[in-house]
Amino acid sequence: MKPPFEKIVTDYGPTVLRVCRVVLGVHDAEDAWSETFLSAMRAYPELPESANVEAWLVTIAHRKAIDVVRAAARNPLPVQEMPEKPAGNGVVGSDDAGVWTAVAGLPDKQRQSIAYHYVAGLPYAEIAQILGGTTDAARRAAADGVKSLRRTYPGATLKGETR
């Protein structure tokens, strides 16, 4: 029997928010998080009991992130004053905002592969399904991204990374 949707939000909400923050940045992450769970709530009754809920939610978050990026490109919003720079990078538990700034500067596939594998903990096969490629390509994108990060931050390691 599937758990109530409220439990899904409680259990996976923080992970989905961290993924949204890494992929989109702090400014748009909460909107993407909300849209993810609104869509998930509508589709949840049809989700098979055997489904990997976390991978399902990260897939929805990925699509919502793409929607946010496309909308931002179409509808730039002018502001009178630049907002203050946020303290930190918006990733819970991050001690070095510079590392996450460097992650944000990576090419899309590398950044997304790192976010989905090291932040959400998804296996490369599921990342390949989300990004539309092969398992090897997802693994390579993450490895290339980590290699770039190591050039900038030689001592840094990502959660779950083996050296």
C-alpha cells in the first residue's frame, strides 16, 4: 500500500529542494519545488506501488527546472535595484559556497549529473533516464564535472564520492 502523499512530501521534500537549488540556484528553487509537488500530487494516485518515488520526483523536478529556465528566457523581469547577494549558496549543509558556485558554472549535463547523483543519491541509470542519455554518458558527465571541480578545489569531495 502506498503511503499518504503528505509522507512523500515530508520524506523527499528536502532532497527535491536541494536538487532544485543546485540545478536552478536559490532564486527559482522554491517555485520549482512547489510545481514539482503539485504535479506529483496530481499523478500520485496512478503511480505504481513498485515505483522509485525519489527518482520519480527528481524526474518531475528536472522537467520543472527546464520549464523555469525557459520561462526566464522568455520573460526577463527588470528590477530597480539589485538584490543583496544571498549568504551561502542555498544548499543545506554546504560549508563552502565557492564549491557550489563552481558547480553552478559547470555545463548543464555535468551540473545536473552531479546534483542528481551526489545530492539526490540517484544511480546513474536513473540519471540517464532523466537526462535522456546512456548510463555511461551520465557517469562521464558527473566524472568530468568532478574533475573540473577538483582543479578549482583540490581538497574538496562531494557527499558519497569515492576517491
